[in-house]
Amino acid sequence: MTNHTSDLILERMMALHPKIIDLTLDRMLRLLDALGNPQNSLPPVIHIAGTNGKGSTQAMIRAGLETAGKTVHAYTSPHLARFHERIRLAGELISEEHLTQVLDECYAANKGENITYFEITTCAALLAFSRTPADYTLLEVGLGGRLDATNVIGTPAATVITPVDLDHQQFLGETLPEIAGEKAGIIKRRVPCIVGPQQEAGLEVIEAVAARNMAPLTVYGQHWHAHREAGRMVYQDEQGLLDLPLPNLPGLHQVQNAGGAIATLRTLGFDAEACEGAVTNAYWPARMQKLKHGPLVKAAGPAELWLDGGHNPAAGHALAAVLNELPKVPTYMICGMLNTKDISGYLHPLAPHVTELHAVSIPGEAATLPAATTAQAAQGVGMVSFEAEDVASALHRIVENAPNARILICGSLYLAGNILRHNG
């Protein structure tokens, strides 16, 4: 089997529904029933929703579970370089042969009916998980929660809601309470739910949904706390205090994501060793990732090259906080975003930390913002900005004028994925 085999099947799956996003569970339940309902045969599920921090929190929960000697399935989206990244079976990325097999089965069982790409590939992941022994299954919501394709698990071991903010308003609602209501749709009857830092309007909705479902909550600021102190991470809950290393994922926001992961592990009965493993052993690409090899790094010379996939206002604030803590070096952004995102909201908190922004269009993405639009939005928040034909030409111009700069490629996971695919 070659990668080309699964790519061809995935391409066929794109044509099974006229819309990329169409939130409902009817098509999922129909296909899962045709497949023998594999969602009912999974190892205990931890289901994770939220606007920001889902992937990082999942990575830290997985690291903690694996430190404790557990085998873990994990489902995440979108992928960065290869689709296989979305499905991890008992700790290992799904093989090309196994992926092709389950995709083929799902395509055949669907019998040409309408179903979205995300729905049918989620069915493939659940089918693979059901056939491979493991101790836990981590499911990351794709979009929202209540009607997301992953929300087909009757009684998970736990649910997790990371920070909720405005994003995907065209699908989830215009207000924070509406969006929080969609995220809270993963809460199940009497199943413990761990809640990360929330704005008050969102937390009220989450608490109301939990109360209706008699689901015990473990809420940041009420039942657990996490902060940085003297170069360490201090976590405290009703079970006691943990003095831990700082997360190896950089940024103050990762302390709070780590807190959510630790609260989940503690809820499930894991010890301090697993909690330390969560913060020290997690790896999650394109989250303020320092690039260390490849042609772009070579082209950057002595300049630092970083990659981040955050793409909404909350991600902009988190990234600004990271930049504020790094050594004071002139920082240049190479930025490309999708046209569904709040670009001004993302760029505004970053403006004080950035010397120049070089705007690019995201290669191969129909929904990319044109570089000219990104450059204009940057000027609107007070940044010096330029258009660039592509990342390589932007990098060349920056290095030519500021050879010792810090260069941050950012604005979209799709841009980050393009960089990881082509930078080796």
C-alpha cells in the first residue's frame, strides 16, 4: 500500500456531501449502525470540546496516561501534514494499510448516501478504535460539540471543556452563551466533566447543562487551580497540591491547559507520576513550535524560526503572552489566515510585539484570505505590513534586512500544515 491509496479514497469521500460542514448526527448514526455500531465497543472514552487548547490538552492527557503505562487511542483534527495524524491506535499513528481498509469499509457501507468528509472519516476512526485493544480513547471534537460527529458516545469515562470563546459563529451562534451551549452538548448524564478557565457567561451555560444531566463538575477556579510560581507549575485541587515542572509546551496558557489535563487524570484516579508525565512528555506540533531543521531553517540562517497554528482572538492573546516572555528580539510575522476568521481580533494583541508582518495567501486553500487583505488588516491594527508571494520569499526579505530576527510563521493550522509538509 502507498499513501496514494488512502488519498484517493479520501478524495472520493469529499464528494459525498455538497457542504464541508453540515452539523447533524443523523448521517453518523445511520452509517455507524451499518458498520455494527463500533462506537459502543471502544475502550473508556475521554471526550474533549472547547474553542482553544483542545489539542494541547488531549496531548497532555495522553502523555499522562502513557506515563502510567496505559495504551491510548487518540482522534484529533485537522491534520497538519498527513491525514494519518488524526488517528492514533494504541499510541501509534494508524498505518497506511489499516487506514485504507477502514476507509474502504466505510465508503462501501455508506452506499453513496450524503455524508460529510469529517463524518465518514470519524466513522473510520471509531471502527479502527473498536478493533484495536487499548485502555483509553481520547476523542477531540471537530466543531462545536452537541452535533459534532464525535458526539455519539453514550457514557464516556469523562468529558472535558477547554476555554470557550467566539469562533465559528456561522455554525455555532453569535454569542458566547450560544457557543458554550454547543460545546456543553458533550456533557452526559452523571459523567464527570472537567472545565477549563471560562468567561462567566459561558460558565453559567455549562453549569446549567451539567445540572440538568446531574454531571459532577470540576471547574477551574472553584475545584482546581494551576499557576506558575518560581519557574515551576503549582496545581491544587481538593486532593492536595502538586509541585510540577512547567509544561514543555511553551506559554502561560499551557499551564492552564496542563491544569485541565491533570484535573482529568486526577478525576480518573491517576497519581502524581502520571500528572508529571502529562506536563513533561507531551508533544503537540505547531503550537509555538521552534523549527530546528529543514530548508526553511537553513534559509533563515541565524534567525530563530517558530511555527504556530492559532487563528482566533484568544489564540492571538495567548501568542502575545508567549512573545512577551521570550527574550527581547525583533520579531517578524509571516501570516496567512482563512477568510472565516476574525483577523483583526487575532492581530490586535500581537501588534505591540511585532516589528513587521509579511502577509501570504495559504497555498492550495480556496478559503484563504488574500495576502493583500491580511496586510491591510495588519495596518489597521497598527502593524507595519507587506505582501509576499509565499513564505520563502517573505523569509528571504526578512533575513536580508534582519539576519538575527525572530521569525514567526502563524495564523492558521492550514498554513502550519503546509510548512510541516514542505519543510521536511
